[in-house]
Amino acid sequence: MTSAADRLTAGTTAGTAAGTAEPAAAARRRLGGLDGIRGLAALFVVLHHCRLLAFPGFPADTGPGWASWMLYGHFAVVVFIVLSGFSLAVAPARRDWALGGLGRFAHRRLWRILPPYWPALAISLVIAWTLVPQPGEGPPTAKSVLFYGLLVQDVFGSPSPNGAFWSIAIEAQLYLVFPLLLLLVRRAGVLAMLGAVGAVVAAIGLLAPSVPAVELLMRFTPQFALLFAIGAMAAGVAGGRWLRAPWGWLSLLTAVPVVTLIAVRGSVWTVENFYWVDLALGPAVGCLLAALAAGRPGRLTGLLDTRPLRSLGSFSYSLYLTHAPLVVVLHTLVIAPNLAPGVPAFLATLALCVPVTLLVARGFAAVFELPFQRHRTWPELRAAILARLSGRRPSAG
């Protein structure tokens, strides 16, 4: 969710039958469409939270049928996790799966996620303490500050200041295992890595209902580890491997049965079986990312790479971090006192919350996210700030 892989270039070394490589200029290209996917997924989460407040009773579907699809905001996180594994593995896939240094990797990950996360946490805490806490949660405590500040909220329980923060801890923990995944790929191959992770995840899912010690692992949503690995495997396409496979069709073929099952069994069954449904959706998302890396289908890539969607994707992380407290405050203090739960309240919530959250997220990103993307170290960022304050044009890091 927090990477910008489509700013990278991918080497596509598919040569002719005689083994000659394509010219270097044609072999390296921008990966389009990824920011569009990221932006749409973040917006989907906003719609999901608007729907939950307007139609109580989740996971039961108590709203109109035309809005049922908004119940499944959880699957946006599935997309984020697969996309995160893909984004992180694009560059290593181009250099024989080499990480490029643990220190450099750790710095870039911390620099990417923490500068926006900590201010969003502070804002969420202030809103929860002074206005409205998150639904189903009490006011945050000192433990909330500590656990959420250290990104261990999935390990230790405490009142949540922000309903979207649960996945940030999981993604940070996946960063810790990413070097191990690359090491396994280098030594045994991509399929062996995927098989090893899949075996562990399947074993946890099968044993958790009957083994209490294993059931404790479910708080880490272990299925996301396999989704992350699927994304890393799909990055091999961006590295020039398997370009000619029909990835778009494979994505459609793997998604249709899962979507059909969700529609038939309904929201309650789906939520109760997120573990296995997430795993079933993972290959479809991975194939979609591989298709975009291969540049097919061109129309879909072009649509996802339009300027509005690229712009939305550029601050999608900030949108994800900041929207939940705003939606709760606006619905609780503005919508709920004037409209009973139902379609009018839902439409009013959408009309108010979507533009407000987008505007706030864009402003938040301009201060806490985008500068840290442009300038990768403190000296670069400090020089840019001083240059702006003095009226000179800052140089990009």
C-alpha cells in the first residue's frame, strides 16, 4: 500500500528466437496502473466505512442490494498486501532477487511508512479523546498510545484510535520477513518460496480451530503472508519473466469463481471465512498485477493510469490513514442527529464524507507524505525546507 512501484522501470528482456535482446530503451519502461489500483482500493475502504455507519449490523447485510458490494472493504486490504509484495520485489526481481542491502531497505521502509503514520496517529488520538471514539471502542488509553506508536497493535490489545490502523502493523511485520523471502527465492526459486509460505499458512488455518496455541497466531492474519508472497512472485513479470502468459485472462478466470461464491453465500459466511476467501482472491490480484507489468490489457492499463487515478493513488496512503476518524465524526455529529439509519443517511454520509476525506488526505499528504517521497534523507528534506522558506526552488532528492 505504501510503495510507488509504478515509478520504477522494469527490464523486459524477452528476446527473439535467436536470443537477441530488445533495445535497452524499449526494454525499460514505467509500470503504469499501480497508483490507480492503490487509489481505488483506498477509496473503496472509505465507501465501506460510510456504509457500515449508515446500515448497522455488520456482517449482516441490512442495507439495499445495490450497496452490498461496499460490505467487503476488507478485500481492499487484500489488494494492498499483494500490491505491497509486488512493489517491494520489482527492483530485486530485476537484479536476480538481490535485496540491495538490509540497512538501505530498512531505512526506506521506515522513511516511507512512519512520517505519515505517526501524525495520523496523533490526530486520531485527539479526535477520539475530544470528539468521538471509534465505533465499539472506548477512549484510547496510554497502552493505545504505546502499542499503536510501536506498530504492535495486533500483538497487544487496547482501544483503537483508528479503525484502519490494524493492517499497518501487519504490513510492517511483513517487511521484516521480506528479506527472508528473497533469500529463499535466490536459493530455491520462486515456486519453492511460494510453496513453503503456503504450507505454513495452510497448516495454521487448518489447525487453528482445534489447537489453542495455533489459534493465537490468527491475530497476525497469517494469510496475508501468502498474499504478500504472491505479490513478490508476480513481480517476476516486471523483471522480464513470463511476459507472454495471458495474465489478464488468468486474473479473470481465478476471480470469477470466488466472486460468485461470495455473492451466493452472502456477507456473514464470507466474513466468517475471510482466511480462506482472502487466499482464494490472492492469485487473481497477483495475475492482475502481472498483467499490468506486461502491459496487457492495454485499455485497462491506460484507464488505471489516467491522471485523476494517478493523483488519487499518490495520496492513497494518507487517505487510508486519516479517513476513519473523520467519517465517524461527520456521521456521528452531523448525519446521525438529523437522519435515521437507512438510504438517506447513507447517501448523505457519502456526499459529505467522501469529498471531505479526499481534501483532508490531500492536504495531509502534502505535509507528511509527499515530501518524504521526494527527499529520501533528513539532510535532503531539511535542505528542501530551507530552500522553500528562503524562496529558492528546492531540488528533488
